[in-house]
Amino acid sequence: STVDMYVRAVRLLSEHYQKEPDQISEEELRQYFLYNKNHRNWSRTTSTIALCGIKFFYTYSLQREWTTLRFVRPEKVKTLPAVLSQSQVHKIISKVRFFHHQACLFTIYSLGLRLQEGNHLHPVR
């Protein structure tokens, strides 16, 4: 599927400019990525796949190295995780059927543990 996505990226570039990809200039390539970001609202993933496909084509098929391909990569979007309110947490935990599962979930949540850290907890006997 990677090959298909790379071929698609080069085909879309060629269709955008209505000419062969080896005839596209560095400035046109830069404008293409800006257009996709600003007007087509491509996601970071879509832009990265297109960039990798086009870079592969120019680097290995045409044996060309363009500087545009070094700095065009879209920035990573940093998002914060959703934070539940106390009432939402209590509502979720209250839906758990067994008390010992409720106690485990409440312990994991209240201590701020990651799931794997919670899996390593052992009851004190």
C-alpha cells in the first residue's frame, strides 16, 4: 500500500501542474505543498505521505536532491489529552460491575498511573 500511496502522490503532483513530474521546478514543488496545506487542508499524515512519495521519486528515480524536500515537512500538532471531570470519572467507575475492578480503576486514576503501571499493581495480603 505504501507503493500505491507514493505513486498516487506523484500522480497528483503531475495532475496539479498538468506536466510531467520531472519538468516541475523546485519553486513549483514548494508552492504545491503550500497549496495543499492552506487550500486543500491536508492533514499532517497526508502531507507527510505525499512528501515521502515525491521525495522518493525525485531522489531514487530521477537522482535529484532538492533542498525543498528537506524543510517542507509539516509541523507536528501537539494536543492535550481530554481531562474528565470528577463527576464523569465517578460515573464511569460506578458502571463497573465488580467492586475489586472499581477499586483497581479508582487506584489507577487517583494515583495518575499509566495503564501498564496499573497492570503491575499487586494486592497486599
